[in-house]
Amino acid sequence: MMLADMSHGYETAAPDRYPILKEFARHNRQKMTESEGFLWTALRQNLKGFKFRRQHIIGDYIVDFICLEYKLVIEVDGEYHHTDEQRQEDQIRTNYLQSNGFQVIRFSNEEVKSNIRKIIQIIKEELNNKII
């Protein structure tokens, strides 16, 4: 059963910002961080029954990875996410996504690099919990 309402919660960026976000997302897909590349490969190899997108626009935000069907967002956070200011920005972003029905899971670069099996297991469990 498909849970996501494909007309709500994404593609909602202001018309003047959407082209900028689209270009930035394209650039990010071409220049993924090492951790993002590692997770992208693991998602494609280990969760073949689920479709993921990377660097996907939702509102005025670009999320690292998303399974639209189950409204699951996965963020990979680098060092700069450890500052107080960035934590506040991340919380605002998470609140926005949650208010639009998305679940957000965050992992650090270090977690992705050091324990990808555990990361994939957590993601798989979250997806399996959403299947009705």
C-alpha cells in the first residue's frame, strides 16, 4: 500500500526558488560527499524493494535521501551540523518535514562510514514498520 500523497509535501518550493534549488540538487548529486556516496550504494544494494531518490526538493529544502512512497527522509550530517546554529536550523527543517507527513532519520558521517550494516538495518526496520 502506498502511503505518500505524491501531490503534497514536495514540489512546493516558491516558483522563484525552485530553479535555484533544482540546480543545487543536481550539483549535489554529482558531488556527493564520501558518506553520502557510501550510503547511496548501500541503499541500492541492500534495499532493492524500496525506491530512493537523492538530493530531492521538498518545499524550500533539499533532503539527502528519500523514499517518497513511505515518506521517509534520511539525512547524513557532516561536522558543521554539530554547531548550535546548525542544530537549530536542522530542527526547523525537521519540523517542516514532519508537519508535511515525513519521518526524518539523521545519521552522522562517522556512523555511515563505521557501521553501514547497522544504518541499513535501522532504515529497513523503519520502512517495514510503515508497510501495511
